[in-house]
Amino acid sequence: MSYNEIVKSIRKSKLAKIFGWIFLVAGILGFIIFLSTYVSWKLKEDNYNKEYVYSNYGYLYYENNNERTNVETIYDINNEIIELDIPNEKTVIMFCSKENPSECIYIDMDNSIDQVILNPIISIFPILLLIALGLFLVINTRKQKDDKGEEKTSLNSIYMFCVFLFTCGIGVFGWQIYNAVNYFNLKNDLNVTTATIYSEIYSTGAENDLYKPVSYYYVDNQKYIYVNDSYVDGSLEENIGTTFELYYDENNPAKVAKKENPVNIWMIIIGIAFVAFSTPIVFFKSKMEKRNDEKMA
């Protein structure tokens, strides 16, 4: 289906404008919530350390410099005191006060608002997508005419959408390149340590056949925590005690890379697809508008 046909079908559809405004308003509201949450957290972030808190028969604690700290008071991101019931041998992410290490803010892995703190880029993606789709539908439901009063083609709406896709594609592709460069830099240093799986990130929304392992490793008798970037097949019960090797930075042992392929082929494919689809309109918008107008004449 050509762009002209897409535009015509959108302009004939009464639902297109309605959904366009729904997407646009939802995206703007989502952006406001995202921005307020993100800015609010950034203003106080320096007062906290990110910690992986382990649950051991009702007791929550984390280790830092080989010293164990018990978590006594837990807050949500709105600074309200909450009670948690974390299953045994599970790990949760908290930001603990530098001034009062036993006071921590709990980050709920299943709460989209809390995810803004952990993964702001991933959180903003669906919001920008909604805004882009909303603008695309709303603008295309309006007929545009030239100086002679004849209907003309404008790629302004799809142009913004394609710029969004192009930026995402470059970002996804660039992130994979960054991971590969980081991996080979660590690999070339030949500093290797062994990590042991002992827990998993607690999430009520995780599928039964997937889990996110939490492991510990030592460098110069100092204990560090490594958490998988993504969920993997299996369960903690099947893999607890399993060991694997990590490359680490001698000057910063907390910087590590697992001994495995650092590039996600599917993410590379998605990135290339986004760039390939959006490039013609992003860089050749005027020529395409002229060609579309000639076809519609």
C-alpha cells in the first residue's frame, strides 16, 4: 500500500481522528508523569546508593564492602512507608540512604512508574510512540490544499513519525555496537573471575519459565553482585549454585561482561529495519512529496 492510499484511507475514517486524539492525549499525559517522576528522582538521587537487597527468612539485608546492613525502614518513591513480604532467597532493588543506610526506597519491577527510575529510555519509548502515532493520525485527517485550492500531499506527519523510528533504529543499533566494544575491551584485558548464582530478581509479573539470575563474584577478596540484563529460561531452583565466568575491569571490578555473545541479533535486525523504513522519508521528503502530488494529479 502506497503512502497516498494510506492517507486516503485515514481521511475517510471517522475513527482515525478519534484514535489520533486518544493516542496524543495519552502520550502527553504519560510524558508529564514521566518527566515529573524522573526530575523528582534526579533531584535526590545523589543521596542514595543502588543496592541489591536479599531476603533471608523474613530479614532483608545487603552487603557493601563485605559488611552486612539490615534494611529497617522501607519507602516507596513517594516517600511513604510500606511493608514488604519478599519470598525467601529473592532479591529486590532498593536505593538506600547514604546518611541512614538502613532506610531504603523500594523499586517495584512491576510498576511502570518505578521503571522510570531504573530504565528511563525504555520507559519513554512507548510514550513517544503514542505521541508520534497520535500526531500522524490527527494531522492526516485534515485535508491540505495548495495555493490553487487543490488537495496536496504533505509528509510532515509521517516525517515526524519516521524521524522517531530512525532515531530509535540508530539508538538500538548503536547500543549493540557499544555492548560489543565494551565486551571486547574487557576480554582483551584477560581479567576473569567466577560468578555463582544465588538468587533472582523478585517480580510478580515474570513468567513461570523465566527468571533473572542474581550472582556474586569476588575480586581481591571483595564481593560484588552481578545481575543479568534480561530474563533467561529456567528457574532459580534448577540453577542455584551454577557458576559461570565474567570478564572484569581491573580498575573498576564492578564493570563486568559475561562470557557470551554480546550482540543481540534480533535487536540488530530491528534497528536496521527501523532505519531502512524511515530513511527515504527522513532524507528525501521533498522529492517524495513532489512525486506523490504528480500521482494524485
